Amino acid sequence: MQGFLKPYQVEQIKKKYPPGTHLQLDHMEGEHDMPDGLQGVVKHIDDQGQLHMAWQNGRSLALIPNEDQFHIIQPEQKQEENKIRVLVVEPGKAPYARR
């Protein structure tokens, strides 16, 4: 369990993970409904430094820095996930993939 953080430590967390930051869960111990790889968005950070989230599975469980394992999803990663790859097949040509 995380001990109490000093105010400057909470401010550092707030700067690193502002509301709207997209995170991916690497591991949360003891929460079977929170699988590794789950993604969510930071809604706010409380005075204890816990990141209150909106998870893609509908839950709102908070992340605890230094206890839960997670990382920021970079904007280019999010854009790549939203792109569709298609296979183009033209008569007389070899098929090729395109985004």
C-alpha cells in the first residue's frame, strides 16, 4: 500500500498525467475485472495522487502510482490503432496492403 505523498509529489503526478491523458494498464494486482492491456482516460487526480479513470470496460477504478503498473499511450500509437489496413486486389496485379 502506498504511503501518504507530500504535496509536491502529488503536483508532479498531476503534471505528468493531466486529465485527458490516455493510459494502458500493464498490471493491477487483485482486480480480475481489470485485465492487462486495458485502456482508459485520466479524469482527475485526487489529493492522495490517485488517478481516477474512465476505463474502456466501463469501470472507474483509480490507479495508484508506484503500486499499479501502467504507461501513457502516445498520440501516434492511438492514431495507428484507429487506422484500418485494407488489401487492394486489382486485376492483373499482385495484391497489396494499404492504410
